[in-house]
Amino acid sequence: MSVPWPKRIRRFLRAYAVLALFWLLGRIPFSLALRLGKWGGRLAFHLFGRERRLALSHLALAFPEWSETERRAVARRMFESLGISAMELAQLRKLDPVLEDYVRLPKEAEDLLHRIRRGCGVVMVTGHLGNWELLFRRCLRAGFDAYAVGKESHDPRFTALMERIRGADRVIWRGAPGAARQMLQVFRKDGYLSLLIDQDTKVQGLFVPFFGRLAHTPRAAADLALRAGASVAAIFIRRLPEGGHEISVEEIPPPRSADPETAAWELTAEMTKRIEAAIRRSPHEWVWMHERWKTRPPAENEAGNSPVSAVA
């Protein structure tokens, strides 16, 4: 369906305003940019009421034992973290020469990623936790033959920006012609396929436990791993108190069940369990305003004792 011209004009102006701001912020001193990101995030916490209320309500679901003061503190730090992450991406031109130092990849984590590569590729799952864009960029810098699966923006200018950050030849756009074939080619050449699986989106999914409630979770990572016989790793990035980031990697064992549907559920549930554990370690670095529990399973499956498939 054609987009009305007034809406096209608004999108055009908004896109170029954002891109111009992104360019401008990339030219200021790095330390100032990070401070502005933190201040901007703190301001956004007060200005964006809907997102603040969503974050606080979701924190209440995940951490009912916390006080309102504790939840507000984490929500405020989340906004600050997102602001800093945005500034880091704007400053990529300055970060790239020192990326190995700014984003630490411990030898044991790097060795594990090499060790689990057994000829059929590796599925790397992560979430919107910390600066996930720097995580992928650092893996490429370390020499891993990695590809990221993503969803194209409604605006091609933002899609182009994402390709500049991740690498134009390193992004497989979900739903694009030939995307499934591209993913399988990654496994055939024993490469690494990175997927974010921590959001309730309009894709085929399974309901698995997440902070004590069933959450509709993309199943593609598990299905691809099982189909290709690929190894699976959970990979995360966290911000360090002294500045910069550190990457951690965990191998996820194959599911026990021989039944394909049950195996997909077991693997998706284990992936989500690892993501939840990482969020608990750094709760202020996850995107709590996302409506993670928006899609609900059939009432008879609320206990989560059996696989429940759905398309949100």
C-alpha cells in the first residue's frame, strides 16, 4: 500500500534530521559525547513518560521483591546506558582504531568460540543488552566470519546506517529474498550467525519461561541450529565501571529430546535462560520498555510445561 505523501515527507525530514545529528555528534570529543549521552538518557527518562512507565511496569513483573525506588533507579540507569550506547555508535570513527582495547574479548571467550566450531557453523544468540552493536563489530574485528540477522527499517536511510555499523556484507535481512539461503550458506562454510532473540516480534515463536512468565520468543535460532547441526553459544557484552566493555561467551549444549518440536522448545528455553541470567547480572543494560510479555499463550499452557508455538 502506498504511503501518503505527507507521511513520506515527515519520514524524510525525520530521517535526515537524525542522520545529521548522528554525523554532528561524531565530531565532538569522545569523553564529552559519552557525558552528553548519559545526560540525554537521564533527560529522556523524565520526558518520555510512556517508555518510563512501561519500563517500570516490566521491572515490577521481573523483580516484584524490589522497592519502587530500586526499580526507578534501574530504569533511569537504563535510559542513561542507551544514551551512552547511541553516542558510542556516533563516535565509531574514533572508536574503531582502539576497539580491541575498548571492547575486551578475553582469551578464554575467544578460544571457546573457536573451539565449538565443528564444521557446521555456530549460532550466536544474544539480546538487546549493553551495546549489542559493538559486540558484533568486535567479533568481526577478532576475525570471526560472522553475520547478523536483522529486520530492515521502514526507512532505507536507517537501514543503510545499520549496514554501515554492522558491515553491508555482514547483515542478512529477515524476510528479504534469499535470506534463508544466505543463513544456510553461513553454516555450510562453518561461519557464525548472530541473532537477537529477546523480543516479542511478529515471527514464528515459542512460549518459554522468562523471569517467571511465559514469553513469546523467536524460534529461528533453535530451528536453524537443529537443522544445520550447528553449535550454539550465548554471547553478551557488559559495560565496565572503569569504562569500555567486556564480552562473555557460554556454550549451550544440544537439547536432549529427539523430537524436533520438543528439541526446539528445549533449546529456545535454554537460550532464554542464559539471556535472563545475563540481564540479572546487569539489569540496567536491558531495554525494559519493550513489551516482552505482550503476546500471551493459550490459558491451558500458561504453566509452560509443553512446547507452545505461535506467530505473534
